[in-house]
Amino acid sequence: MTDMPEKPKMGEYKRHLLVCTGPRCTENGEAQALFETLGEKFKAAGIDKGELRVKRTRTHCFATCKSGPIMCVQPDGVWYYNVNEANLQRIINEHLLDGKPVEDLIYHRSACPVP
């Protein structure tokens, strides 16, 4: 029997927001700056804890390097582009809080549609 490392623990969350902060998505670090605002925005919206909790993760590259910042909402399989400050607020209000993806900002959907 081999010694297994202790399993990591993760709190429950409803959605996982992946934000590309790679250098080709935005030229002047806009994606990183946007990512850094998420904690406060989630707290203000009440999605930093509880049943609507959203986890956020920086990624380096989605290999779709146009019209960033690029953001993916899982497990919904919804990919957003042009996620500026105003569009991010729409995504929080409409998708993360109300469960309705923001259709005009979507550039791709995975095979698993939002229920």
C-alpha cells in the first residue's frame, strides 16, 4: 500500500468563472485588472458565499485571442468575449444571479446547454 497525499478540500460553489489573463487576450493588462475586481463584485452581489457562490480562477490562455477579456462560465459551458466593466456587471446580474446567459456577449457554447 502506498502512502497517498491528503486530498485537497474545496468549498461548494454553483459556478466556476475562468478568466483568461494571458498576454494576448488584452494588451494592457485589462483582463488581470478585471479579475482583481471580481472578489469585491461577487461580495456586493452576494455570490461570494451561500448557494449561489461563484469560484473564480485565472487562466493563461484559451487560444481564442480576439476581443478579450475572455471569460468562461462552468458548468454552463458559456464563453463570453469583450468582458469590460459594464459587460461584467451584466454577466453577474443576468447570468450568475438570474441564471440567464447574456446572449449578445456569447461567442461559444459547449455541448452542455444551461438547464
